[in-house]
Amino acid sequence: MAQSIKLGDDIMKIVRRESELQSRSIAGQIAHWVRIGRAIERSGNFDHARITAALAGHMETTDLTDEEKDVWLDSFVEMMGQSQPDEDAFFGRRRQLGLGVGLDEAGNLVREKAVHKA
């Protein structure tokens, strides 16, 4: 039974590009990667629990195999790109105080204006 899933635009961009390069359908490319990922996880050179421990800071990344390091790095980069609720709250308060900074569409540095409650 087929099922629909939601994938982020960044993931879909990679899937589309790779599916074109490999002459596969998008579904075929995803299924291919699922089979590869499953095989890697089952191989003797890969232990997902070790990667999880390294991501949590419970073991040194230098103790990972090369294959595990590759997966750890991908996971680490993905985690660093996602904000946590406390970060969202912190930056929300800064914006309210007029301390937020960012870039506009032209790439110019802009400062958030303080929100004054009446």
C-alpha cells in the first residue's frame, strides 16, 4: 500500500537532482536511498546507537568509524540548522526589544524595530 509523506523543500531539491542524474523516478530514488541506508545500518561498520551517543555528547566522534562519522556529520549539520523552542523564544524577545538583526532581500543588514504596546 503506497503512502504519502512530507519532505522538506531542501530534501526534495536533492532528490530531484539525483533522480535526474541517475535516470530514476523521484519515488525510485527515495526507495534506492532507503535500501542503501538500511544496508549501511545493518553492516558491521555502522552502529546507529554510537552515532546517537556521539550526537548527545556521550562519546567522542574520534571513536566513530569513517562511515559513522559521515552520518554523524550529516545529522549534526541538520540539527544545527533547526532552532529549538527556547532559541525561538529568545530571538522573539530580542525582536520585541528592537534588538533583532537580519538581512533584507537585497542582503542589507537591517535591525528590527521595537514593538511598543499601547
